[in-house]
Amino acid sequence: HLGDMDFKVTGTADGITACQMDIKIKGLSYEILVNALKQARDGRLHILSKLTDTIAAPNADVKAHAPKMITRVIPNDMIGAFIGPGGKHIQELQKETGTTIVINEDPVTEEGIVEILGTSPEGIDAVIARIESMLFKPEVGSIYEVKVIKILDFGAVVEYTEAPGNEVLLHVSELAWERTENVTDVVNLGDVFDVKYFGLDPRTKKEKVSRKAILPKPEGYVARPPRDNNRKDNRGRDNRNRDNRRDNRKPRENKND
């Protein structure tokens, strides 16, 4: 039966991982298939024994610039944000890092399977850092280290040092217990310090962090009374009884009479 069958089998000492067959006849008997698999196993174990004589276990890592593929999993609702409109974000990330990024959806869990392929460890690490930054979710009440990346009139934009690119506004009122006239009186660009995370502010509906919350209150400090938003008055408006003045006017006299 030479030439009737082409049968390839690969695997480990524990079993078969893949096989491929081409045959030119209508079928194979059970005995031929069993013998072929036995021969494949004997040959596989012989080759593996020669390999383990040379290197008993695989290296923990490959050479720095050897091609690698790293896999990460992201939630389904983050796939679109990671790819960006028309693939803009993922294309820019590939260009910046020199990597190839492939995203597939798991048919069972519907999670996003991100495959990162590249030869530069720095580029692969940059993609992983971007993914971890997306997945970073601060916990209410926890303290995080942040870095000032932008100064504004009403506060400072800071990013979490453990999740670069994940930004939040530190309002000027949360810098210190004392009244702060200028943001730069307390913090400056590049400063690194700790803040406490409070979640969404019920008034602004934005994430709130505070530096002063983890600082001791100054001795004798008295909090300003909260603003009463329900108060209704005419403060700032002097109508001097104009609302009723028109009602007190007499009818205009006709000069022709």
C-alpha cells in the first residue's frame, strides 16, 4: 500500500495534539489505522527523548528579539473602545509599538481575546500596559498614587501611576484643607503623591479624588457651611418695588381736552 496514505501525527508524551491525513483509496481498515498511530507514538517518543537529552525543560523565556505572541482577555464591552472608530485606536497602537494586534471574540464567553505579536519586548509591554490601563478600576475608599500631567485653573489632571493614561480631575477644593487660590501653590506638573478615591460625585456625576482627605486637619479648622441651593431670594437684584409700581399709576390725561 505504498503511496496510498499520507498520515502526519504530532503531540507530546501525554498524547496527540494534531493529525492530518491524505488517502488515495476509498478507506482504511481499523488495523492499519491502529498500527499507524502506534508507529507515530513510537517515533514521537523517540524524538522527544533525544530532545530532553539535550534540554530537559523549555527555557523560561526566549531571546529578547525572538518573535512572541502574548494573549490577554478584555470584557466584551471594551472591545469597541480598544479598537476605536474605524480601527483608529488599534492602528495607532500598532504603529507606535511595532506590533500586530488581533482581536477575536470568544464564542462561549463573548470576551475579547487579544493576541499581541511582535519581536520588541518594549512594544509588547506597551500594548499590555495599555490594556491593563483600560481594565483598571479604582475601588471606593482606596488610596492610589497619582502623577500630575496637566494644570488647570480649577484643579489638576492626574493619572494613576499603576495605570498610565487613566486620568481623573483633582479639583482645587480637594488639594488642601486651607483655601487654595492657585493650584500651583500646592502641586506642580510632574508631582507624584497619594489621593483617596471616592467614586462618582453625586453632584457633578464625575469621578472624585481627594488629596486633602488623607492629610490631617489643621488645628482649629472650621468647615465652611454648605451652600443652600434651595434658597430663593432677590439677592443681587434691586427692583425697588418696580413690580407693583405700574399698578399704582393713574390714567394718562388727554392734553387736547
